[in-house]
Amino acid sequence: MPIPARSIAVADRAASVVYPVPERWQRTYVSIRGRAGEGEEIPLTGIRSSAWPAMVLQPGATGLDLPPYSVHMDESPNLDGATVRGSRALSRQVFLPIFVYGIDRKTLRQFKAKLANALNPTLGHSVLTVVEQDGEPRRLKCHYIGGMEGSEAVGASGFTWISYGIQLTAADPYFYGDTETAANWSFGTDQPFLGSQFLPLTLAKGTASTGMLTIENPGDIEAWPVWEITGPLKRFKFTGPDGTSFGIPEQPSSVDALPAGRTLTVDCRPGYKTVSDDTGKIYFPLLSANPSLWSVPSGTSTAQADLLAGSGTPTVKMTLHPRYLTY
């Protein structure tokens, strides 16, 4: 694991020389949990002594930093090289060398069964958790693809121990934290998004409100928001940092586009992309032409909201689940 370091200035007769000083840093904690993250957590680090029975992550793990990428290029028969058209992250392949040690044969068999249940992909995905000294967990959803078939060869197993090379694949190659960021706004009351970064709107009954929203995404890459919009609203439109937008225009019959008491959920996340209310009604046909359920880039960006309230108290909530390239 890398050693974090900080710099201090040391007085010198000729000049001030800066020497890096290593910072004390605890060992990284790693665990795995099966059954779609609902099973028993199995620690893979933190062994207290060489005689303590446990499952231990050995040196040699791979696939825990930057995911692999595919770069798309076009080649021309008349020009040197190629033109890059785009890139995308591929599924992440993770390798975990795990040593299973029991104080007796019965303990070893219990550990093997526990690990097998945690990795069984028919029971749901496994969650690999990595925690550094700062205490912020990073979680990766994985599926087991091999490595626990077992070998009775000399050097691969014994009467009370066995060694595995667990192979996992993560269809979603990004790590997630446990903290979601959220913003809420309604009539005259607001709650800021990440401190004062997200500027809430104040709506008045029957009047339009337009405002710029400054959004802070603490993750490494873009994140897709989930909106919860409670009526009444005659119309609304949210324009993202890239200029694309989605919304419901004002209805010809002058009725509320979103009635009072109904909560519309707009899930912009890949694999979801749903627009429905709490009764299950689908609102996709009501969206403006060419809607884009846009994402929020990493760092600070601005979006725009344009809303027209009905005769009631509408509220809007947006949540983001930041994504990280590494733990």
C-alpha cells in the first residue's frame, strides 16, 4: 500500500529546504460480503497473530485501481496514425489471493463453506469493501467467476489450510461510498447541497422561478442524479451542465402537469432511466421532445431549473451517489 506523506519546512542557513515526512497510516481494511451485500461480512485483513484462524488476503491482489478502458479510433488510409473518437470504461477484473487457515480440519471446512456462500453468484452479487484510515468505505459490486475450485496439490493446501486465487468481475467498474449528497427546496424553505454549493429555489404559487444551480460532485467521474418532484407543478424543466434538458411542458388544458400530492421520480442512472410517480404511472410520454436525463460531471458545475408552481406547495429533491475510480 502507498505511504502518505506530508511536507514540513526545515530552517537552513542558506535556504528553506522542504523534506517529506511520512505520516502514520493504519493498515487498509478489506472485507467481502455476499448475498447482494446482505450476507455476513467476512474480514480479509486485520489478523492478530500467526496462530489465529482466519481468511487472509495475501500480497498480489490486482484490479483495485483504475479500471480498464476501451479507446475507439478511426484510421484513414491516407493519413498517419488514427483519430480518437471516444473511450469508455470496461468491466473490472479483480484478483484476490486468499489464504484460509483453521486451527483444525473442522474450522477449515466451516471457513470454506462461509467463503463459498459469500461468493456464490446465484445468491446475488458480492460487495468488496476497502477502508483506509480516513474511515470512508469504498464498495465495489462484484460477481465470482472462478478461483475457488480448490487444489489438493502440495503447496496449494494442507490438512488445516488452503490457498485460493479468487477471480471477480465488476460489471459496474466504479467504487461507491456510503454517503449520498442531496438537495431539497420548496416554498420559502431550503436545505443547501454540500454546504452552500447548491443554491435552492424559492417558488411562489402560480409564478415561474428560474435559477442557476451550482452543484458539487465529490466523486472522480460523472454521477447521475435521482429527482423526487412533488406536485403541484404546471411545468418544469431542468437543464444540465452540458446544455441538455428534460422536463414536462405546460399542458394544453391548463391542468397541473404534476398534480398535488403526487411524487414524480426521475431516475437518471444508467440501467434505470425511469420517469414514474408513486402510483406507478409512467410520465415518459409527457416529457418534452428529445429529453436527456443528464449527468453531473466531477467537481463543480452549474445547472438551471425553470419551474411554474400550481396552487399548492411543490417540493423538489435531488440525490447524487458519487462514483470513484479507485478505493
